[in-house]
Amino acid sequence: MKNLMFGVCLAASLPIGAQTIQAVTEDAPPYTYVEQGKVVGPVTEVVEQSLQRAGFKDYRVSLYPWARAYDLAQKQPHVLIFLIARTPAREAQFHWTGEIMKIEYHLYRWRGRSVEVPQLDAARAYSIGVMRDDVRQQYLQSKGFTKLVVSAQPLDNFRKLVNGQVDLVPLTAAEVPSLCKEAAVDCAQLERVLTLHEASTGLYMAYSRPTPPEVVERTRKAFEQLQAEGTVKRLLAKLP
């Protein structure tokens, strides 16, 4: 995970409005990541193709720590955040533009450690690593969990599990191989102990509330066209 912000810019004129659309996300392989100085990944491709199909050629895709991306999308116009979980608490905070994928979260432990979680309540006895302002943190807090250890970056959070600083971390199955590779550890040492069914949800792209409705609607229609054509499914098929 990188603390620096990376961006990729495409210069042209924005048909609606004078500002460049800023698409913001976090460094979260295999969904979004930086390669040779560019923001790439299957989900990034979905977002970029949606903006291009909508006729928005002037946009920037930027990586931030999740809390920073989330803050930008709550305050500034023309900000498109992805991948963001749609929850009742967030419903009125954004213009929900398209469900890119459904996600399932699981609690993982490091093999050989005495961490037993037959049901969710049992996890209260253990420290759990979470990302700041991430839906997993918000979900566990809503359930009254207090032993949460907060990180700004997914890799930092994962390393706390590897190093024994936390007992559990909630991850998706797709995140595991990339995190193991970045941390230079054997994924066989990671054990799934519980699925967080209530936290599992759809992940979306969503615009900030001050964004003009016509920008939101054009992006939504473009995304729906890509879905109907099978383009979204084809791009996401690249995920492990």
C-alpha cells in the first residue's frame, strides 16, 4: 500500500460543467492498484469505460487512503468514489450510480494461533484490524465491537495480523492473494474462520451529493449500457 496519491489524467473538454471529474479510490489489489505510474485494475477499467461512454473525457483517477477518498466524496462536487459499500447509513450521503459487484467479507486468523470464532459474538474477545471509515469498521462498531485496531492502508492492516498485533482481520477472498504477495508471506498460513453475512453487500461507484444530477444520470446510463452488453462482466472476469 502506498501513502502517496497517484493519478492518471486524460485531457479533453467536459461536456457538462467546467470541472474535471475526480474518480477516487484506494490502493486495493486486485481491484485497483498502481502499475508503471498509472491507476489500473479491473474495477478501474469499469469506471473509466463508464465515464468514457458517458462522454466525459476530462477526468482523473486518484488513489488515496480510504478515509481521505471518503472525505473528498462527502464534501466536493464532481467526485466519483469507488468501490464503496451501499449501507443504510450512507444512503443519503451519495448519488449511487451503479453496483459494480457484490462482495462477501470473512474473518481471517493466522494459522496456529488460539483464536476460536464459532459465531460473531465470540469475536468480541479478540482484537480485529480494520480500515478507517471502511464499511467493515462501521459494521463492527454498529455491533458494539470495541477491540478494533484501525489502520489507514489495507497492507498495514494485514501486516498487523501477520505480526500478531491483531487476532483477526475481515477480508474478501479476492484480496487475500495480493495482500500475501505484498507482505511476502505464504497464504497457506491464513485461515478463514467466519463469514460476515450481514456486512456482505454490493460495492458501487457513487457521486458526491453536490455533483450535478445530469452528470450522475449520464454516468448511470452509460454503466447500465456496459452491463447490458456484458462488458462489466468481462472486465471483472480478470479478478482472481
